[in-house]
Amino acid sequence: MSDPVITIREIASELKLAEKTVYAMASDGDLPAFKIRGQWRVRRSDFEAWLSRKAGLTPPLFAAVESPILGSVPPEDLLVLPTVEEPAHDSDLGRAVEDLTERVPQEELHRRLVRALGSSNVRSHSPWDAKPFEMDLAPPLPQRVRVYMYNATRPPGGRPLGEHKVQLIVPGQRRGHRGSFDNGDGRIALLIGYAAEEDVYVLWDAGLYADFAWSRNVQVKTETIIQASAGKLATQERQLRPLSGRPTIEIVLAVKPRSLGMAMVRRMELTRERLLRE
């Protein structure tokens, strides 16, 4: 029996989200979607597996799921194993998509990024839909950057409620495969999250994420986001414990759009200081 394919509109109805939000999820790689004649589609089994993963549930906690779109789905079709880095947590399916309500499509993320930096600081950039997004900037900003930009959301259940997170997936990376940021061609990789509700940018140290699992979560405290929304250059220390090597302190920055250029310069300074210590 073939696996039915569902549309963005059907998924939006099922999740009670706007179609543009679901479209952004597909474009960002957050949904297991693929294109047919330029239109996003999702296989039924992939959607149910994705939903169970978002809920943090494993099959023994399920009975067969009834869905107005998908019909009856047996529990064995819902098996999704969490990654080692992100163990599953019990949660409620109704809360599983709450963190998806404040998302911006990838092209709009890049447009807002350029707008925040200002036309005088951005000499050139790649197409809006390019991922990663490359820019040539004017001094004192880093002059050649490759931006990996993600929506920063407040997840229900899977992480503490006092945190925002981004999920790292790079172009070409598949589930079960490791990923890394591209520092080639003389460009500096930047890892940036955008909290749409607060209109705040978060800058992590991309050099500390050289090898990561598919859809790895990277966090920032909501308290840091709130401090930034008040107009401060907010900072936060995170203790990272790599599988190999010694523990490292990462300094995360968060700012409003008007201070993004200053935060980029500071991000470069902090990264250089870390490299000199190593």
C-alpha cells in the first residue's frame, strides 16, 4: 500500500497554524518535506513521525492515532528515536507545536538581517533564498561572512520553558548524518538566531559547533532575550562539554536590530579571544 502524501494546507489545518508558517517550516528543513512540481509535500508516515518527535513521545505511550486528515495510524508507524544529544521527554501532543507559531520564512529572515545592518554596511549579498546566506560587509564589520540563520523559538516540554532554541540543519544534511558549517572561500561562518516575537538577534560562537547531529538544539536563556529586548547588548555564558576535548565557556550575545552590527564586531572579538586561549 502506498504512503499517502499531504499538502501544506492540510498540515496547516491539522496543526492549526497559518499556511505561511508551515511553508517556512518546510523551507527551513524543519518538516520532512519535499517538492513536487515546485510545491511542498509531506508523506503521511513522515509527518506522524515528525509530530511524535516534536511531542517527545515514543510509541509505547501511543495508542493508534486518529487524524481528520491522516486517518488511523498504528503506533508502530510513529517510531522516531531521539538523538543522543536531545533525549525525549514526555509531553502533550497539543503543546507539541506551540513553539512553531512565531516563525519567519527563510527569505524574510535574510531581508530583516540586511535591513538591520543597513544598506551602507552591506556591500553585496547572495539571493534572499540562499542558505547559507553570504554577505560582503563594510568595515569595521567582518568583511566576508557566511550566515547560518534560524528561527529561535520557545519549545514546549523538550527544553526548559526559560529557554529559546534553534535547530541546526545545514544544506545537504540528512537525518542521522553529521553536519558542520562551511568556513571555506575566506568567509567567516556566523550562527544567528532570530526571536521574531521579541525582534531580537542571538549570536552564538559558530566555531564551537564544528560537528553536530541533524536538528541539534542550541539554546539561549529567555532571560537573555528579555534583556536584549530592553535595548541592552545582552550576554550569557554557556558551559559546553564536547565529547572530545576540555569543557569550554561560550559567550552568547543577544541584541535588538539597531545594535546588530556592534554585536557582530563583538562576536568576532570574543571568538578571537577564545582561539588565543586554546
